[in-house]
Amino acid sequence: MNNKTWVSYGNYTEYFNPYPLKFSGLSNYDENLNSWFNIGKDSIPELAVNLNNISINPFNNDNVFISSFEGGL
């Protein structure tokens, strides 16, 4: 991997209830730089809330995919 950790702040219950909706951004920690990079909610489409799953392309670690439980990216 590329020594980066991605964090999203959305969630849902065991019954797949996404409420209350979370309008949050994303965070990325880079171990090489020893610093956090934050993507604020203003940089994400308004309907993309409860960002809850992060997938990294195994062939290109700079390709990161984030899913939304309510709305889309």
C-alpha cells in the first residue's frame, strides 16, 4: 500500500437505517508526511451523505473510491 489511511464518518444501523444523516467530509492520513489531509463537506456533492465505505484500487493506490449510503458521488 501507499502508507495512507482513509477515514469516512458516515454509518448506518444493523437494520440499514442511515438516520440521522451525516453531512461530513473525509480524512486521509499520510504516514510519509506525518500529516492529515481533510476533504471538507463543502467539496462533496450535497446529496452524498453518510459516506461509509472506502475502496482502494490495488493496481493504483492513488485511485480511491468512496460510497454513500444516501445519495451518490
